[in-house]
Amino acid sequence: MHALLKQRLEHLKSAPDDKVAIRDVANAYLLIGDYDGAAEYAARLIQIAEQTSDRDFAGLNGAMINIQVLMARGDNENTYRMLEYARVIAQSIEDHKALAMIHNGFILYYSTLVKDTYAAISHCYQGLEEARLAGDDYRAAIILCNLAELYNDRNDSEGLDYALQAYELAKKLDDEIPLFYTANTLADAYMIQGQLNDAAEILKEAEAYAAKLGYTRSVELVLVQAMYAYRYGDVEKALRLCEHAFNCDFYDPSRSVIMRTYLTYAKILNEIGHPAKALEIAQEGIAYADGFRLTSYVGDLMKEIAESNRQLGNHSKALEYFTRYASFMDSTYRVSRERALMEDHIKYEIDEQDRRIRENERELKASRLRTWILIGILIILVGFVSVVLTHYYRKKRLYRAIVRQNGEYLAREQLLLEQIEKSKIEKTSIPKTSKPLSGEKADDIMSRFTLLMTEEKLFKDPNLTVSSVADKLGSNRTYVSRAINESGKTFTQIVNDYRIREAIALISDIEAAIPLKQICGDVGFSSISTFYSTFQSVTGMTPARYRTQLKEMSK
């Protein structure tokens, strides 16, 4: 690879505008993990596209390389912008293979950068259709593998079906790279479904492919090996492999994989009764996420920290992190709405920019035609010199118009981004008004109350009362009522918060299409009007409007 890179760089000294060579150099830098080098040559491709209007090759390839660079750097907004830019170009030239790759980029964006599983799954299906149209079985196998991993993360049995499809397609291709990744994902799917014998068999195949490729230090493989060892009962080996995953030097793993490593390690430690070590690992994971402004797996790590503190008897800390977990999940819905608004604006602006570019191209062609007609007339009337000058000034005016239009677009884009920034919702705290209950007793009550609501989902009972909760907790109504009131919300407000979060999860399952009236009853509301008013006060829109918006975003 280094020899090829050196050869291409030498070639560019004599042919600096060779687009194919520039693309090859950028891709070579990507393969060795030199993102600065890849970004430099991707920028050269995009510059050539702007100077020569060659968006079909230079613009598209520059964008595709830039997407990988931006994703590796965790630049969410610019990653989305570049994905949309590439999508518009690929759609305009009906390049189905490029569109399959772009949808795979959207899958990674939604699954690793912003943790929107439903949007990622939607792009999986779109990407598979584009791969089918392109006859690209290699890309289809990779996308099926990603789809299986998304369902595996949800402990959904469909993950096994998609993993089997991906593995069969990889076997048909007889390519060891997709065979390794699909076998690794299939082993994970078998374990999730409790089929350990099948998992062991396919894991051996994944390890064999890894050995041939030199991938034995792949973090993804080590994590699956760790989970298999744990599920098989070899706890010591599982812990050793988790430690090993942090030291793998096969390649620079994605930050999402690192976060998954922290979560897997912490979860195993909590389950085997080592809460102190689990707490340490989970806190390191949170610190890592804070350093890179990540959101993937942060909520799950908060839950593990709460569990560690509960096992250690630190009920106050456990309650704090359960509360932070609930707050994080609430804020995730708000951030998702804000991100969707940002993405809609970006999509609109890029589509508008593309429309203007095409209008300018048509106008330029029409202008050229008019100019040549005029040149013919002027040659007859005033001679060659007059024709050339007229042609020159007409083109000059047209280019100025194009520059002005692009300047106006950039100004409007900046204004929209500023408006989005100003419109972000700030969460306000509710002051406490009741006299505090004794600290340790209140903490214990609220910790156990939170567990009842999150694990047993008592909120689904429409007749739930403070008294019935007190009975469940083995306490009395007065203590429970006072402990709840000290949280800053009433019992009804807290219960309705859990109900609305459950309703949002059910509505977000677009394929299930559960009737809203059924959802109302399923989450514990006895009145459809109360459900609608409470849902709107929390989300800013009615349940029906929320479902419509999700459907529009998934198209």
C-alpha cells in the first residue's frame, strides 16, 4: 500500500489534476488511517468539481472520501451534510452502486454517531434496494450484516434471520472480508438467541477467516469471544478478553466500538457481583464519551453505574444515576427532534443548491446558444472582433450572477444555522417545596420506586396509586408520598412521564402501526383525551402528528 501511495504521489507531481490518481491517493491514506491526508486530497477533488462542474466523478468521489473522514472524527453535522451532498449527486446520475454505499454511510451515521436505530434500519432497507438494482452482492452482504447488528443490539430475533442471509450471501461471494464480518455477527446473533452450540461452530469459522486476513486482534471479534466465554460460564476468560479488547492494535476502532467495549465489560462485572470494578469501567466509559461528545451507549453506562452503586449500598448515588438515566433518555427525544429539524434544513438547502446549479447550467447552455447565434449575426454585421467582445461580456455577467447566487445561498445557510442554535430547548428544574424526608430513607424509597417503574413498568396499571406503590415497596403511603414529592414532581407527573416515554417507544415502531387508542390503554392512560394532552405537553405535538412526522422522516 505504501509503495502504491508513493507511486501515485510521484505521478501527481507531473499531473496534479489527474482525478483518478487523486482519488487513489485519498483512498490509500484512508486505508492506513491518515485522515488528514485523506481529507486534503478529498478537498482537491471537490475543488476540481467546483472549478470544472465535474460533480459526477470528482464531486461524488471527493464526498464519499470526506464522509469517512468526518465520521472517523465524529463530526455529526458535517457528516450528514456530506452524505446528503453525495446522495443528490448519485441520484442525479442514477448511480445505484454509489447510492448503496451512501445509504451504508447513513446507516453508520445513525447507528454510531447519533444512535437513531429506526433511521438506521430504514436506510438499511433503502441501501439493500439500491444494491439489488446495482447487482452489488458485496455491498448487500455488508448492509445485511449492519442490519443484523442493529437488531442484535435490540435483542430482536430478526437479527439472526438477517445475519444468516448476510452469511449465505458472503459464502456465495467467497470473499474472506465479508465472510469474517458476517460470521462474527452471526455468532453474536446465535448467542443472543441462546443457541450456544451454533454460536461456537460459527465463531470458529470467524476466527479462521480472521487468521487468514490477519484480523485476530479485531475488537469486534474479541468482544464476541468475550461474550461467548461469559455465556459458556468461563467468567475468567471473558474478563481477560474484555481487558484485551482495550489493547487491540489491529486498527483504530470506531469510537462506537470502544463505547460498546466499556458497556460489555461493565455489564459482565455487575452480573458476576464485582460492582466496584464495574463502576470504575462504566465511569471511564462516560469520561471517554464526554471527551468526544458521544451519545452512543451513554444511557446504558449510566444504568450500569446506578446498578453498581445499588450493589455497593450507595443508594443515594444509585438514585442519582437512575434519575440521570431517565433524564438522559428524555433529552435524547428532544435532541432527536432538534437533529431532525437540522437535517431537514440541510436536506432542503442542498436540494435547493442542486436545483440552482442545474438551473444555472441550463441558463448557461441557453446563453451559449444565444451567444453563438449572436456571433453569427455580428460576424455578418460588424465582424469577428465585435462578436468575441459581446460573447465575453455576456459570459462575464453570467458568471457574476452565479457567484452572487452562491453567496446568497451561503448567507441564508448561516442564518438558518443561527436560528436553529437559538431555538434549542433548555431544560428547567422544578424547585422543591416539601420538607425533606430523612435522607437515607427517601433515597431508598425512590431507588426502589424507580426500579419498579423501569423494570416492572407499574405505570401500565391505570389504577396505580401511591398506596398500591407503597404496598409494593413494603412501606407506608405517607413516607412514599413525601419521598416522591421531594423529587420535584407529583406522583401523577412522574407516572405520566413513564407512560409518555413508553408511548413514544410504541409509536416509533412504524412497522407495527399500533392504533393510538390501543397505545393509550397499553401505557396506562384511562382517558384518550388525557393521553393526548399529556403527550402534547411533553413532546410539543399530538401522538398522531408525532407518528406522521416519523413516517415522513423514514421515507
